[in-house]
Amino acid sequence: MSYEPAYSPWGLIQTRKTLCPGFFDVSTASHGGIMVAREFVAGNLSPAAQRYGFWEGGYLCFEEDSDAQIVLRELMDRGLYTAPVNEYFGPGEYSKCIDDTIRVCHPNYWRAHEAGLIQPAQQPKVKERER
């Protein structure tokens, strides 16, 4: 089953990059963000992070301007995404940009993150078949 979004709440998708399974960085002619397939939200994003997204179709969506950085921070913290090192970002620079944006735009989230209070959501428990 493909989880890649065919559309976005920001308009027609021009580029789509898979960050890790179920997590997509999408851009349109004028905007974009990160879209997370419903099946991948639990266990990968903390309840605190989930509050910054909005549901559209089967995706939890995060605006690129400031909310998507929370998703990137959580993916990097969990080892699901590696910050790029390239012609634009030297070692540590990408992560610093992400952190600076969160610190300014979402100070309550940042304080909780720095205090170690951000925990991933628990995977839903599957009931064992009754015998």
C-alpha cells in the first residue's frame, strides 16, 4: 500500500520527498509542509507534536513555516531522519536552524523538549485473541 499523498492542503504537489516511511515533505507552487500518514502518527510523534498539526484526508499536516520543524526535530531525536550535510548546511547547522525556529515559534514545546518531557506516543496495543 502506498502512503504517498496525491494532494496536499496547500495545493497541487510539485515535489514530494519521503523523509522516512509515512512521512512526506511536500511543496506546492507557493507553500508546503510535512504530511504524516495516519498509520504512522502513533508511536512516532509525541502528543505534544501532534497538537501542532491539522488533519486533512488521512494525513496529519504541519505547515512548513514553523510547525514542520517540530516533526523534523522528533524524527531526528528518534534516529528516523538524518539532518543533511551539503552545500547549504555544514555539520550541525541544519539541526541548529530547526532548533532556533522551534525555540522562537513554539517556546512551550521547546522548553518541554529541553526538559526531556517530550515522549513518543505509545503504539496502540493489539488485543490478543481470546481463547
